[in-house]
Amino acid sequence: KKITENQLSEPVKRMFKESLELSDKWAKNFREFWNLPEDFKMEVD
């Protein structure tokens, strides 16, 4: 729930955002694990 509502600390959001952008395989696994839409992106303030 914290992921989908963007309620994570800034360093954690930045880490997830960078990981999603750097590795397609990791991003696919992350989205599947958390049952997120294929186009999910982590927003960083």
C-alpha cells in the first residue's frame, strides 16, 4: 500500500525509481510481485 500511495521515504523512492529505470527484468519482477500495472513508475518529489 505504501508503494501505490507513494508513502515511502525519499531515499527509498529514489532507489526504486532508479532500479525500475535501469533494469527491465528487475522492473518486471517488481511490478509482478507487488501486482502493479505494467506502466507503474515511482514518483520522486
